[in-house]
Amino acid sequence: MQVTIGSEQLEKEDLRALIQAIRACETTTFPEKEIKIAVEAPDLSMVDMDDIIRSIQPPYRHGPFTFKRP
């Protein structure tokens, strides 16, 4: 299964809040499972993306992995 969410209007803190909400729902509803999340945000730097992903609580068991597409 793959879910895609798109927005041209989300800023750094909006994206952080969205990912944190997904993580909170995941840990409450599926405590024995971990959802993989792929985020493409060309307007954000690698440092910003690392900051967002590393701030999510509870931390992911696998990752985070950030990379810049060519």
C-alpha cells in the first residue's frame, strides 16, 4: 500500500507537524508496526529535512534516511 500526500503550501513546521501526527497515530493504532514514510520536499535543505525527521517522537527504529534526488 502506498499513500501520497501533496501540498505546495506546507512549510517546514507544517511538515513537521504532519509527520508527527502520522507517527502518533501509528504508535497508538499500530503499536507493533512501523510505517515507512517517504517525503519529497525540494524547497527544504537536507539540514532542514534531517532536523524534521530527527525531531519526530518516538524515534523510528529504522532510519531516518535522507537523500537528495539528482
